[in-house]
Amino acid sequence: MSCERYHDWINASVDGTLDSVERRELEDHLAACPSCAALAADLRRLQQLAQGLERLAAPPSLWTRIDRATRESDPRRRWRPGAMWAALAAAAVLVLAVASTLLLVRDRDPQPGTPAADPGASSIEVARTVEAELRLAEQHYENAIAGLEQLARDRELLDPEVAATLQKNLQVIDGAIAESRSALQMQPGSHPAQQSLFDAFRTKIALLEDTIYLLSEIRRNDQVSGTASGTNGDQSS
Amino acid sequence: MNAAEAELVERCRRKEPGAFEQLYRDHATRVYNLACRLSGSPADGEDLAQEVFVQVYRKLDSFRGDAALGTWIYRLATNLCLDHLRRRSVPGRETEPLDDATPRAATRPLSADRMDLERAITSLPDGYRAAFVLHDVEGFNHHEIGAILGIAEGTSKSQVHKARLRLREYLTRMPRLVSPGREPVARNGRT
């Protein structure tokens, strides 16, 4: 068999797709043919290099950019000034209240490397402050959620499946908040625990924003349907 | 498409909160790496990855589920990257692939490192580059690559084979670079 035919086998052996008979024949050929043996060694080295190339992590900004671009391109997800002002106002108040609370917690947290005048007293003070701020944030959330639940009850807007998913998601996020809070009580100055808490808060804010938007869309569609049926009724009469 | 993928697609179509982000998390690393390696630039790779997922979001309603969700996404990603390369190429300066059926004798044994390989990949013709990155770097098999690139499985094998020969030739003939902390290395121990 010619060397050219063995080149296909060398590639197949690099891929691991040669059967045992072909592999033995190829090994015999490589033992007798320095040129093909060099090719086989180089292609195996090349494959090792390719498999060892650095795995790049997508930058965190990528999802932010995609999320923004998809919201802008989708009228169903885009926030529209003037539409459902009450829902928008509720979302804005919620975001503002929680963001203010989180900023207070973060600002009062000692930065790594910052010397504390009295580590013991400082730790107790931070714990009390964080606990107070967390209670405040929780109160804001409870108020906002109560308002949303009232909206849903008034018109029975939410599809049962969507409502169940929303409830499940809220439970998961509440669990994360509880865990983060527990960790912060153990270690008031822990940055990972704070970060975890902030992430959970942000996730909850996003979920509530989506919920408010969903409610406003359903309400808007209801209004359009009502107008259309009223128009039809006028025509038929 | 398996049941979990079908459920995720349905959740995305219903605009369920968090669904599209989960789809993104499932495929972001592979799409981003593919985009960076096919474009040869992390900056272009990030732009292309963004464009890929925006296209996925817009076209998800037309995804019929005949192939795996990943295959559909990587096909879209590869096509966008190859379009980007074609737009970037200067008219009249495209190089035609030479006949790579017979490997030329290497001038010296291959002693490259990963940086050399990254650079060499960018020298490949577009089709070879896509097949090589998908197979040898990303680990897709030839059947999957056939579905992603819209080519026969045998064509995928041939493209990867020729890409390896080109890379070998590039890497064995290229001048060894000397930079701080990196001495040229020869297999016989002499520099």
C-alpha cells in the first residue's frame, strides 16, 4: 500500500477511529517509514496542542449586552414610557428602595485591608447595621410583593402555569436570600456572602420587573380585546 | 432535540423569565470560544457571540427541533463567523487552498506551543479553520460537524485532515520567535 493511503490511516488513528487490524498494519508501516512516522508524531502533537488550548470564559458583559439587545428588539419585552405608568412606577420604586438599601449595606461594610480601630466593637456594629438594613430591605420586598399579589387577585390575570412558575422561582430566590442572610449573620463582613445576597436581590428584582411587565401586557391586551368587542357590538346593533 | 431542550425552547418562546438566560448559560462558553477562534480576535469574538445569541432569540420560533438545539446554535454561530470572515477579506487577495493531498516533507520536527497554534489557526482558509476548530478544539465528531456546516461527514474528515497538514507545514516552517522568557527550542537540544 502506498504512503498516501497510510496518510488517511494516520489521520484516522489520531481520531481514534482505526480498527485493531488497521492499527497493527499502520504500526508496522510506521516502523519501516521514517517520513510517515514523523507525520504521525507531528499530527498527534498537533492534536494534543489543540485539545490543550485555553478555554476562554465569556466576559460577564456579554450577557448584559445580549439581554439589552433582545429587549430593544422585542416590543413585547421593551419598557415603553407612558404605557402602564402605574406598573412602571411600582417597579421603579421597588428598584430604588432595594438599591438604596444595598448601597447602604455595601458602603458600611469595611473594605479588605482597611484597619479597624476596634475589631470587636466594629464587628458587632457592622452586624447590627447589616441586620437592620436587611430587615428594611425585606420590608420593601414584602410591600412590593403584596402589591403584585393584589394586582393578580383583582383580575385573576396570571395563567395558573405562569403563576406556579413565578411562585417556584420566588421560593428559590427567597431560599438564596435566607442562606445569604444566615451566612452574613455568621460573618457580617464576608464579601462572598454579601455578593451572594446582592445577586439574589438582583435576580428577584429582575423577576418582579418581568412579572409587572407581564401583568401590564395582559391588562393592555384585555383592554384592546374589550375595545374591539365593543366596536363589533356597535356595528351589529 | 431531547425533552429538556424542548422544554427550554418552549419556555423561551413563552418569554418565561430566566429561560433565555439559561439557554445562554448552557451554550455561551462554546459559542464564545468558537467565535474567538474563527474570527481570530477576542473583541470580534465577543461581538459575534452577541450577534449569535440575538439571532437565536429572534429565530427561535422557526427552530423546528429536527436537530439538537446545540447543533442549530453552533450552525448559526459558524455561519455568522464565516460571513464575518468573508466580509473582512480584501477582494482580490483571497488565497485558494493548494492541493494538500500529499504532505510536503517537513523541514524540521514540529516543536510548537499553544500560542504558535493559535496563530497558525488564523492562517487557515475559512472552511478548513471551521472544521479544525470544531473537531480538534471543540471536540465535535464528524457527523455533528457535517450537520453544523451543512456538509457530508466525509467532507468534514477531509477538511480536518487537510487543515492538520497545513498547520503542520506552517508550524514546522515558521521562524522561531525569540521573546523574553521564551527561548527557541530545537528537539536536538541545540538552540
